[in-house]
Amino acid sequence: MKTSLLTTIAVITAFIASPAFSEILFDIDFSEPLHTNGQPITIDSSINTPSSQFFGSTEMIVGYAGLADNWAIFNQSDCSQYDQVWLTLPYGLNEVYFEADIYPQNLNLSDNNFAIFTDSSDYASRTISFHGLGNLNVNNSGSIVIGNFSDDKLYHLKLHASATYDIFTVEVNGAELYSSTLGSSDITAFRLSMGPWTAAATDCTSPVAAVSNIVVYEIPEDLLSAESQSGSSSITLLYLFVFLEIFRFVSKNRSYIV
């Protein structure tokens, strides 16, 4: 009985002491010292940086335009070029959420366009863009206007792409502005891109899209706060303590247990 009891205790305590939390795919706030004020953003293999800078050179600025936090500044002055950053996703991913804070400046009524592409392996892209004409556009088998945006205003963008349920949704500042089919079997990457929206673009120096607090995850439960995880750890320790006390009592009195 003692061996059986010890085995049971070991299994249960291991289960209690090791709560599982899903990994967040990207968690990027461009914080220092990983990123350096006034310098190109860092690219490495961690979840705290983008996967690659595909075009251009996006810089990090601390407290851009008086805002809190650190910001990646998309600003390509050459009208024939782009600033484009990639967030490459694991192979075979079929459910993903993307969130980010976006602050446009001098973008409304400009020759430029800031877009977030949701890519798939069949080369299809679903795009939400802050278009230079002042519109929020979605391109998903055709382009439609889902709203408008203003310069010098903070926007929280949330995208949900699901190949499992064939949906693609767009939320801006907590309001759902778009919901339709995804039409793909997976999601392979997100691309953040600033560039001209017209071949006749002549002034691309001023428009800026400042981006921060990028979070990419598979399920909402991935966003458990540090406080929640800390609370769960405390509860786990409490359960473990109680269970060990029970174990001590049973061990001392095992001869009385039938």
C-alpha cells in the first residue's frame, strides 16, 4: 500500500505543481535594452522581436509623439520603397490572433498606406490597411471600406484568422468592423508594411505609422496575465502543502487504514 500511495502522491503533486500555459507566439513592445532608441529595431529568434525586416529600416523611438512606451516607426521617405516587417508563424498553424497599437501621423490624405497582411501558404492575403485616403480598408477577395481613421489618434487593432472555422474578423478599439470567410487552409505570417498606395506618389517623407505592443497568439487563454499566473502558482503551492500534510498523516497512521 505504501508504494502505491507514494506513486499516487508523486503523480498528483507533479500534475498540481506544473500548470500548463500556452506560449504566446510574439510579444513585442520594443523595450530596451533589446531595442535601442533611435536605432533600427532588433531582429533575432526570440518572441520579443519580429522575424525579419524584409524591406527598409524600421527604427525604435522611445515615447514617440509624447506617447508612453516604445514605438517602431514605419516611415519610408523614398516613394519607390517600402518599410516591411515580417512575423513568421509556425508551419501548419490554422488559428491565430494578432493585436497591436497603431498611431498614424500625417498618413491621412497622403500618398502612403500602412497595411497588415495575413498570409497563407496558398499565397492568398487578407489585408487591413490605413489607407492614405483616410479609409480603413479590408482586402479579402475584393477591397471594401470598413471605417475611417484620423491622424494623431491611437488605434488598437485585433485580427482573428481561423482556417478551422473559416473566419477572418477585424476589431478596432474593441468594435468589430468586419467578419467574413478566410478561405485558406492555414496562416503562415503577418506582414506590417508602409509604402505608397499610388504609382503617382510624390511625397512620402512625412507619413508615419508608429506601432507597439504587438501580440500574436493561438487562443485567448494564452493571454493569461502575469497576475493570474502568479495567483495560480500560489493556489498550486497551497494545494501541494495540503496534500503533503495529508501524506504525512496517512504515512504515520497507515497501520490503522483498512
